[in-house]
Amino acid sequence: MGPDPELRSALLADRAGTANRIAALTADLEAIVEASRLVATDDEHDPEGATIAFERSQTTTFLEDAHKHLADLDSALDRLEADDYGRCEICGNPIAAGRLIARPTARTCIDCAT
């Protein structure tokens, strides 16, 4: 039967958006690191230092999440190409359409996810 072209298109669009987000977050993180070098603030005693540390931590977390989502999308695309998309990796049963609509990268059915 082959991969669903609409689903493949949606996954690829999400992947492109995620890749753009990674590029933007990487640039943001580089700017934050560079700004902290130029200012040479004392995180412990300078109110600005705490803000820069928070921004760096938050941006790093967003970047890690985006990389994980990108890997999940790549895995979903691989499953789609292998005609194995929408099947639970644990029990082998179909994953409910509603779950796949809400979370297109889902690897498990609701029962096995809990």
C-alpha cells in the first residue's frame, strides 16, 4: 500500500519546522554565551548574571527538547517508510487514530504507554 502521502507531508513539515527551531535556538544560545563572556558577570552577586544563567539554561533545555523531537520525527518517518507506522512497538496492536493525530510520533498505544 505504501506510506500515506498526507501523513508523510505532515511529518516532513513538522521536521522542517523543528530543524528551523534548532537553528534559531542554537544561534540564541551562542549569543547568550557570547554576551556572558563580554559582560563577565558574577552569577551569584549580580542580578544580571542570574538572568543570563536562567536564559542559558532555558534555551539549552528547549534545544535538547527540539533535538529529541527531531529524532522522534525521523523514527516516525522510518516507520512510515517501512509500513510499520501506527503499530505499537510493545504489543503490536494498532495505535488509535486519535492518539496519532495528537502525537504523530507515538510509538505505543495508550494501554502500553501507561
